[in-house]
Amino acid sequence: MTTSTRGAAKVPAVLVLEDGRTFRGRAYGAVGVTFGEAVFSTGMTGYQETLTDPSYHRQVVVMTAPHVGNTGVNDEDPESTRIWVAGYVVRDPARVPSNWRSRRSLDDELRHQGVVGISGIDTRALTRHLRERGAMRVGIFSGNALPDEGTMLAEVRQAPEMKGADLSAEVATKEAYVVPAIGEKKFTVAAVDLGIKGMTPHRMAERGIEVHVLPATATVEDVYAVNPDGVFFSNGPGDPATADHAVSVMRGVLERRTPLFGICFGNQILGRALGFGTYKLKYGHRGINQPVQDRTTGKVEVTAHNHGFAVDAPLDKVSDTPYGRAEVSHVCLNDNVVEGLQLLDQPAFSVQYHPEAAAGPHDAAYLFDRFTSLMSSVPMEGQRA
């Protein structure tokens, strides 16, 4: 529930966590009430890409960088057609944006899209609290007639949790569409949209790939109707334990031995398809400065992340699966969380992070080249069988 009101910076606002911790500040963006899962992002740049990432659906994002909104909002950088975050928390918003591409202020954009936020709070203290206690439900309340804290806390505790949430179909495209190859067309890829970011098919198009983006409800028959050389499973929000349909479709692709690439949610789907479990991280990985090691090369990459769940696969051995041997290909150097999987007996791999990284860094861009190499190395009849 929101009210679009100018002068929101003078309106009181309160952030209430489900454990009772409360922060008082000023309204930022729309005035009203919102609920979601409180998470923090460590990125110092790229707030526009964060806001429009469908993977943040039903999450209230706390920015650890103190100054947000300095470059305003432009029409080139969104990763989707709208802002997906449930709420936005910043310490010191820019008073006046300054950038040659800026078309409007971040405050105005949040207000226009009805996104309730709060500013002027100690985001460092809030981040430390979430690191110690873990991601949890939160509410932001703003307006001149705020409820008492007991009422606000009760409402927060009634909000749905992220664990068990099935959200991909809520953010994915309803109709299939095509992103044409840039230059000479070399391959056709069927991309299952579980919450895809706009830059992902663009990165593939740059490599001569015609991308057919399909709804999350697409069947195996829908995937192969486009005669793909490869299949891609995108990022997306929610609990992978609920994604039985996507797991079934991926198993159909694995049975046909078609080159396969998954990122973020797609990595978790591959994990489940191979027989591994998934689990919820205490506070997740979000931001553009996460160190990951590619164990196949030993290279360490600085990478962009947005995930609150992870794959439970052994780091120290090769695993036998119904589709051949599999191993953990990438690992987070901060906490040893699985950041990638690959099959050793057929052309399939995935990573937990975002190699398209529109806001940077671009250390992992080679993964799209790895995908094209897989498609080049598999005989055409094997890919489309």
C-alpha cells in the first residue's frame, strides 16, 4: 500500500525487523507500507541494476554503501521493465543527481513505481545485525499516522517467509520472445526465464546466439520446438526446493545431452536435477565484490551475486549422478559455498553468480564463451535429438 507524495523526505518512517529491532528514519520513495525479506547488498555501484533484477522480488534491500542515487536513473541500465525490490533502505540519498545520462532522480523513480523506502538510518548497524542474526522478515512503515511498534511487529510476523516461496512464474515473461544474434548467427539457444535479466540474452547475442526466451512454465516440448543448439536456465527469485517443474524440464534436457548452461537459480535447479539438495544461507551473497575460485583453472574472480539459497554438494569429491559424474567447479572463497557445478560426461555446467554483470565486474564473462565452445564441440544431431 503506497501513496505517491512529494516531500517524502520530511515524512517519518520506521523499519521493523521480525526479531523486534527497530530503526527510525525518513521516507524515501513512495510513502506507505511494505513487507519482505531484509537482505543487504555490498555493491557500491549499480543500484539501478539491483533494483530492476527480478531475483530481488519480495526482498527489502539494504544498501551498505552510504551514498546512493548520485547518478540518478537513466533509461539504458534497467535489467527488466520495472523495479522488483519490495522496499529500499539507504543511509544518505543524493540530494541532486549528477550524470550525463540521468533522466530523473532515484527518489522520483521509486515514488513513481510505488516502491516504499526509508533513509537516514544507520545501515551499517542494520547490516551487522543481519550478518549476526540472518536475513529475516521486515516491514517499512511511513506516513504521519504510524501504528504503534507492537502493531507493526505483529504485521511483520504475519508476512510470508522466503523459505518455501515459489516465485519464478510471478516475474518471468508470459509470452516467448526472441533476442536476435548480433552479427552472424551461429547458434540458437532456448532460455528458460525464471527471472532473467536483460543483459543475459544480450551477452549471448554478442556471441552470435539467437536467444528464444521462454516462460517459466515452458515444457520440454516447448524447449525443443525452437530446435536449440543449447539450453539456458536463468536466475530468479524464491526457494529452489519449490521449483519441481523447472527441475523436470532440466532433467529432460540432460537426458537429451544438449549443451546446458545455468546461472544463479539455474545452478540450484541443476543441483536438484543431479540429486543434490539445496538450503537457505544465513544472509546470502549480494553485491558485486564476491571472490570466487574457478577450480578448473585455479583463477580467482571478483563476481556479482544475488542469492539466498545454495546447493549442498560435496567439495572434495566427484559425485555419481543419473547423468554421469559431476563435480563442484566454483567455490566462494569467503565461506566455501558451492558456486558452480559441471558434468564430466556430458556438456552441462552452471554457476551460482551473474557472469553478465551489467554493473560489473566482468571477470566471469568467459563463461558465455565456455557455453559457445560446448555448443561448437557437440555434433548437431546430438544437440537437437
